[in-house]
Amino acid sequence: MLVLGFAVAEYKLFPYQYVTQLREFVMWKPEAAPDVPTRKKLLSQMGFADALFVYNTELPPAVWAETRPVNLPDAGSNRENPQVYIGAGQEDGYRAVFGAMDFNDSFWGGVLIGPDASVIHTWNLSTEHLPLNTKPDPAKNMYGLALLPDGSVIYTMGEDGGGIVRVDACGDVLWSLEGLYHHTISMSEHNDYFWTWEGLHTATHPKVLKVDARSGKILQTIDMKDVMLKNDTVHIFDIRQNAITQKDIHDVSHANDIDELTAAQAAEFPRFSAGDLLLSYRNLNLVFVIDPQSLKIKWWRIGAANRQHDADWESGAITTFSNNMSGARRGHSDIVRIDPDTLQHEVIVDGKDYAMFSVINARQNLTDYGTRMITSSTQGWALELDSVGELVFTYINTYNAERETSLHLSEAYRLKPDFFSHRFWQECNP
């Protein structure tokens, strides 16, 4: 039996496929809930909305006290209205928040919040209609989306959605790209194309795809194995490889972000060029930069953040959301700034000051107002901080206010009044 078992595993003989499927289910650790028991996995597979994506917010009472409930159109009966706070003098522009909205017509979606803190538009986002779809939406994780000036949204549901979808502002599908994609829809400077990851997020050497935003046509594919082979004197991808067997451990890299250096930013980064890609490998605590044409690794840094997400080019530095899934700072997440020239890093937002902790996922970006919008995914909390660290906006994706529970959030933006090309919300909701 021992020999038979070895042969099945080594040569992938029958019933290897079914054994691995069972193993994947038992070991499955959904992005939004890495320690999910089997009971919840089964519930999520059957499509129960609250199986995976409801959390205890663990927010300070003062944060709840500042907010007020706002009406969420088409909200499902299981959830309560979200709680919103906008600080005095911070009403200008719009905020858009995306995540597990639990609408009547879709589990995932987005809301557009006006200057008066009211919800003025909603997006219903689903991939259940795609041919390669294998699971109901409540069993997926919408992590990877972009909001465009015409009000359209490009999004993916990890590998389980079976593709990438672009819908217009009113929710009609413009195109779908079949395949397996995950973690990011990273737009170019002029929104004419975007970057994403192809394949399983557990792949040792994933593929980077450049996709035309207007048609969904694939423009370029970069196999990260080729990047490794092209840079044979840079040894950053085999750190978690067994020294004896030379096999990588499961989910060795966990690629999770791509950010292209724009022409407008390039002057702040003299050692890099417009078009260079900043990449994030969560499980290696690694951020690095490649030239997408030559595949040269131009810069890398390991250990400045713990299981980071959303690495960005920002004012001559690189910033990222340090989840702190393990180690001495576990229990609160930080925003970390890395100087690419000196390799020095510093915590610029200490999560302990805000009781902010997202075990996985999460996003952060510097807005056009000089504020920082942060999405603490597994608290269901979007928070915006001004330049001195004062909280100027809160969105709690409330599930049950009395129990202080919330639904998962994927992304949040603050947008200038002229960001949108037209008032699509008046056309979609006449």
C-alpha cells in the first residue's frame, strides 16, 4: 500500500485527482477567513451569505459613536444599513466602497456615497453567469476591481468566478474574459489597459497579464518563471524551498498586487522608468520591481512588511498594507513606507492607534485630497485619515450593529467631484 500511495502521488495515477480535490477542500482557507471550520466551508459552498464574510469588527466604541446609519437601497433582509461618518470640512467629492453588500440581487457590489453621506448609487456585481463559474457568489471573494470615470467597474472573484467582467454604470455586462484570475485589477495611467494575475493564487510561478480595458483582449503575458530564470543571480523566489527535495512548499509566493509606475510618477523615482511594475508576493514578505519588457528585476525588499497587500508607488517611496498576520505586531495592521534607495522602512500608520487589523486582503491609497483611504477588509471597515492621522471618514459595512458585526470589504476610494465623466447615477436611477 505504501508503494501504491507513493506511485499515485509521484506519477499522478488514479485516484490522484479526487484525492487532491478532497485535500484542497479540507485545507481550503478562504481569503476572507483563513481559519474556517469545515462546517462553514460547507455552508459557503451551498451559498449561505453569512458563512464566510461576517466578522466581529472589534472597533472602539468611539468609532461606532461617530457614525450614523444610512439607507442602503436593495439591501437584503439579513443585513442592516451601513454606518457612515464624514468629518467637518471633508464633505467634498465622492466616496465609493465595494465589498460584500448582500443586496437582494447580488451578494457582492458597491455603493457611491455623496457629500451628504447618502448612498446615491449602487453596483450589483456577480460572476455566477459565467460558463466557468463553479461556486455561488457568497463562496467567493471579490478581491480585484477598478472603478472607471464612466461609472463602469472591472472586477474578478478570485479563481472561483471563472473570469473577469466589466459592467457599465447601470450593471449591464460590457465584456467577460474567461479564465482564472485573482487579487488585482490594476489600471494604467489612462485607463486603457490593466494588469492582473492569471491562474491559481497558490501557483509558485504565476503569470502576469496585461489586458485591454475596452475589449478584454489579452495584450501581454509574463510568466514569472521566466523572470526567475532571466535573473539567475537574484535568489528571492526559492526562500521557502525544501533544501533537500528542492520542492516549494504549498502556496509559496501568493502573488497579490501589481502597480505600474506612471509617466507622471516617474520623475519621483529616478532609478526606475515609467511602465515598471511593482509586484507583491505575500507569503515571502516580498515586494519587487521588474521591467515588463526585459523582465529584469530592478529592485527588491524582503521583510519590511508582514504578509503585505496593496504595494503602491507614492511620492518617491513605496507604501504597503502590512497585515501582520504573525509576529510581534499581530493583532493590528500597519501602513509601511519603504525608501527604495536606502531600503529603510517606517510605519506611517500604526494600526494600534486605530484598532485596525485585517488578517488578510485590505487596501490603502493616498487620495487626491492628501488623505489616506484604508480598507480593513476583515473588519468590514473603510477609514480615511488626514495628513495628521485624524479620522475624517468611516464606513462600517454593518451586518448587525448591536452585535458589532460587519460584512467583508474589498476596496474604497475618495474621488474628486470631476472624477466621473457624467452623472450616471441619475441615468441608472431616473
